[in-house]
Amino acid sequence: QVQLVESGGGLVQAGGSLRLSCAASGSIFSFNVGWYRQAPGKERELGAGFTTGGNTNYADSVKSRFTISRDNAKNTVYIQMNSLKPEDTGVYYCNVAKFGFRPLSSWGQGTRVTVSS
């Protein structure tokens, strides 16, 4: 099982930007990868995904503001988050998947993002 470690979260003002990183313990080449977020009091949901074929998938709430990318050589997944809003506040997790973006690995600790208004 691939272990995943997220980093890069923090406190940012509305309108600001953050770049999150997700380092995998093994190769991610053959997996779809995704960034998921869990807002306070809500269930975890997919925010952005990147397939092995190079296709990206974004939740409507983050489309045009977030960009997911992957570096297979470094076994790392990134998400660039711009124009952040208070409703983007939450804990962000990454995971790998074989079918769609149904997560395969155990969840890491995530990285917390807090957007102040």
C-alpha cells in the first residue's frame, strides 16, 4: 500500500494562494491521484483528480481556481490553490486510485488549510 504524506497547508487570507504537496512512498505512475478535502462538520469529498491518462477532474466549487498536477518521477502530487475563499477551509488529503477516484490507500494525516475572511 502506498503511504501518503501531505504538506503545505496553513493560514491564509481570502484571495490568497497556497500550494499543497503530497509525497508518496512508492510509485504513483499507474494510479489516478486525487486531492480530497474535509470541511468542518462535513464529509470528505474529492476536490480534484488527475488520471493516468492525463485527464483532470475538478469539483465545481474549485474549478478555475485550483490546479492539480503530478510528478511521477518524484512520486509527488501537487495542488495549486488560488483565489482562496473561507469555504475552502478544511483538511486536505491526497490518495491514489485504480478505478475513478475511489481511494485505495489509508488516509494520511492531511494538511489543514484555514482561509480567513
